[in-house]
Amino acid sequence: MSDSSESSSKQSPASASPGDGLDRRQLLTVAAGLAATLGISLTATTEARAATKARTWPGRDVGPFDSFRDYVRALEDRGLVLRVKRLDQDKYEMTALTYLLIDRYGWYGAPVIVVDEIKQDGRWFKGPVITNHMGPWDTEAIIWGREPVPGNGEETYRETIKFLYDGIQARLGKTPSIPTNLIPAATAPVKEVVLMGDQCDLLDFAFIKSNPADSARYVNTGSIFTEDKELGMNFGTYRCEIKGPRQLGVNPEEGQSGWKMLMKKIERGEKRCPIAIVVGNDPIGYFISSSVISKGGADELAIAGGFRNKAVDVVKCETNDMLIPANAEMVIEGEVLLDEMLPEGPFGEMYGYLGLKKQRNFVMNVTCITHRKQPWILNQFTGVTRGFCTAPLEAFSFYRLKKLVPNAIAFHSPVEWTGIGILSIDKTGPKQGLDAGKKIVGIVPITKTCIVVDKDVDVLNRTEVMQCVGARFQPYPASEVIQEARGMALDPSSPKRPFSSKMVIDATRQLPEEGGPAIYPERNRDLLTKLAPESFEIVEQNWDKYLKGWKRDA
């Protein structure tokens, strides 16, 4: 589970792809809450599907990947990586570079950033330090071994969701599972270097302070492994404040599985909780760590194996009996002090605003660090870039949503619009828009405002959505405010966290019985397609010739 938080097609599942073990996405049994970070229609065009069959990547590695570094190398091979030799993070160059790339190329067009050497606290650290590892749309396909649609990120995302959704339907939403494969420590890459006790120093690694207002440097992409005799096992992505060479703050939010396990131990009077923090997990393992995917202490590493169609290689920790991914970049082992709390934060949160300082939070003493030689460090600029793949969450959440809203076509919550959800429906009667939107804001904590649109609107197209709000929406009577509902503890606007007021905007065409006009005009583009259907094809055929007249470099 994570600390944090992106229909009408007839495409069939690809028979030879990772999709067969890929009911994986089904796993998101509790993904309704996280559904908020996802979304999209399940429509893939005939032309795009035909293009997919024709595309090949000779000699290129394809997912699922065994390690984080294999994944990053594959992205670099595809031209999705910007490699920078040196950045001075004492001057927040990496932070500023990330913002400016997003400004210029957008959340889904900015490249993955790989920094070979970085300065922090007056020292130069050998990296690489990586960020925006799931930013480009194409990554959603690549991690599953799928091929992106050339030049069309939205269609790539759409195809990937459809591929995953077909697997979910075929397995009736069941969670996949392939047992882990225990390997000897001598052959585990994450055991190439073993540091014990006073040899451990977190400040010797390239963990950075992301924002000037953050309290400290953070390990903010670690998968924290916990176990409990009553609740089972869990690993989730919770930020960890570096308090010293061998001490970390550990921040599971209230209600998350990691928090529940620690509180259960406190209830039993226990004083210590062994944990392991895995840094640099493979992309599917990291996705599972950053998502709500199971209930009841399920073996999430086995679920990761189901997603991969291949068992996850694991190795035993040095100081406890937990099994962790053998191909990770680093594992930080230690104990959470259940009878001692310390202040933590503030930290720049997912909404793009500085979070609150916590006066009491969990603390971990580090007893061991194992890592690859020259480990690769992943840093997440929270609220600035996409953090993990969302296509499987979108597919599974839509599978669940269809049971609640049978006429739903698509649901999307843009990661850059935290708190906003967009739902399209096949509207056939009055009040269906408001009713569907109220269901969404009631079950999805992160969705503070739900915009409901007609089925002819692409929920991935922000312009189309906003045009509908402008052209089809009347605030009265097509909106409704819910005074109090379950929200997000990190919402900076909430005076009573984690509760929030919520709103539904019904931007569907209002029927006369809803107060809408007797006749609704058609969209100009739809009329062009209907009355001059050949126009687009003619221009496409002459595209290069016409664009010669555009003096872009002048």
C-alpha cells in the first residue's frame, strides 16, 4: 500500500504477452480509493491495434524486468532518458530541472532524468540518482513487455489498460500469485556489499533533500516490509526522514497497513518491530508497494510474481527472517522503536504543497545495510512527477466501478489534477450524471470534485473535458455539494483532516426534464466529421507537404 496515492473497445487480450499471468491487475482489491490516481477509457482504435501488431523492437529488452536498473536501461535505449553528468542539489538544481522539464514537456512528455553525480551537504556523490521514472506514457506499456503506439502516448495508455482489463475479466477479478524463489545470499545482487552496525551510514549514499522547505534528506521511494503474527505481511511505500547516520523517521499514514501493523504490536505491549526498507525495487514490485492491492496480509511478493508471470527471486535479510527482493538496489534493515516517537517533516506532499510537521512519528534504528556495488537511487519529487504505473490500477478500478455504475464508460483522475476525477457515462435518463458522480466521491477518498461527461468525451483529453464544462454544464441544477465525506489526510485545503466537502459537476448534456434545452446543438468537429468525412484523410495524406510552410526555426 502506498503513502501516496492516471469502455467501448473490443480489443482482446494479447495471447502471448505477460497478460496471462496478468490478472495481476485484478489484485487491486481495494483500488477504489486509489482509483483516483488513474483513469481513462478502454477504447483502442482499430488502426492503433493494427499498428501494435506490426511494431517490433529487435534486440531491445522488454518487460517485465527483474531489476530497476534493467528497466531504466531499457528506457534509455528507447530515447526516454535525459542523462545529466553533474547537478548541485545544495542549490536544488535537480529539483528545478524537474520542474522546468515538466513545464516545457508536460507530465507525460518530460523524460526520465538520470544524474550521474550529485552534490548534497557539500559532498559529491556518485549516482546515478533517477527521477520521473514513470513519467512518459510509453513506460506504462514497456514495463509489461508491450510496445508503445509511436507518437501517441494517450493511445499507448489506452491500449495498455485494455490489455490489462481483458485479463481481469478473464479471471473474474481474482488476484494472481506465483510463489517466490529463494536464492542463496552469495548470488543475490543486493548482497554485493554488507554493512553491519557502526559500518552503516545513510549519509554516505546519494539520498537527497528534494525541496528547500523539507526538514531533511529523505529515503522517499523505499518499500517498507513489515510482518505481524495476526495481520500477516505487507510492504508499502512510506517516506523516511534521514535523522542521522543510523536513524530514520518512518511515516505510514493512519489507516495504512504499515501503520496498522505497528499499532497492533503496540497494543500487545511490544517494544520493537523489525522492518526492512527495499530501495530500487523492480517497477512492478514498486507499483505494488505504492498501491492498495490486497487484503488480509496476502503475500504481495507472490502477487508481484503473478503480475510478472515469473517468480520474484528473494533472499533472507541479515538481521531478521524477512524475505526481500534479491535484485533490489539496497536494503536498509533495522527496528522501529514502538515506545519512542520523534517529530517528522515537513515534506513537500502529493498536492504540490508543503505538508504539516508531525510532532510524533515512528523512528527506526538502522542495524544493517546491504546493497549492490554503486547502488542506483530513485528519488520521487512528490507532487511534481508521476510516481508509479497507473494502468493496472485504472484497469482494476474500472472493473469494480462497472459494478457500481453499469453505464460507466471511463474514469480518470489526472495525477497533475490531484483531487479531480473525470467520469464518462452512457447517459440514457435524467439524474444519471449526478447519481454516478455521487457514488464516485463517496467511495474514492482522493476525488474531491467529480466531473461527469457524456460518452463522446475523451476523459484523457483535458481540453474536451473543459469544453464540456463550459458548454454543457449549468451550475444549477447540475451540481451538488456534499458537506462532509471521507477525504485525504494530506489535502492542504481541509480544515478537518481526513474529512472534506465534495462536489459533483454534471457536465453531461442536460435533458429537457432536467432543465436542459429542448434541442442540443452538435459540436462543430462532429459536424465536420459527419458532413466532410474525407477532409481529415486528405490533410493527413498531404501533411508533410503542408507543414513545409511552417518556418519554426525562423
